[in-house]
Amino acid sequence: MVHVLSSRILLHPTDPERSRAFYGEQLGLAVYREFGTGAERGTVYFLGGGFLEVSGRAESPPDPAVRLWMQVADVAAAHEELRAKGVRVAREPVREPWGLVEMWVEDPDGTPIVLVEVPADHPLRYRPGL
């Protein structure tokens, strides 16, 4: 078995400055570390139990199969905050048939980001015997 000590998602955006503004200022992700210099520098953001690294530059947007899933405490509050910051909401918050509340946004390259709230009555919060 591979013993994983840490993990991160790597994104190589078409416009690194625009993506750093989106993830750092609009989404409000906290910076874990930065490396390199100039426009091509890398920025690593805290992402719950992992990290998101925005570094390098790509000639074209990521494959449409790439998606980011971020659990938040309150999707409605995230919705209001992100709209106020000018983030285009691709799909309004809705409680899905499987019980999670989901809202979709996209980063500047079109990478889908799902913001998920696990409601208090959802089975993911149920801990038998506790």
C-alpha cells in the first residue's frame, strides 16, 4: 500500500494571474505557500484536507472531465458571498435526490467546481452508537 503523507490537486491555468485572483480573492481560499517568481510563480491553497496548486501555464483549458469538489458548511451563505464577489454561478443551490445541497461555479478556464453542503439530517452525518 502507498502511504500518502500529503496530497494536492495541480491546475495549470491558461492565465495564472486571473486564476490566482479567482481562487484567492473571489473564492477566498487561504494561501498555504507560494514559490517561484513573476507571473509564472506557483501558489498552493488550503483545500480542506488537501491542497490546490495553481502553477505553470497551459495552452488550453483543462479537460472537461476535471472537476473540483469542495464541502462547505453553508451553501446558501457561499452562494450569496460568491455572487457578491462577481463569481458566475453555473447552477444555483439545490438539494439533490441523494440529500446533499449542491451549487456549481466555474473557474476562469471553465473547470467545474461543486460546492457541497452535507445537511444535518444526511446519512453522512449519522454516527451509529455515538
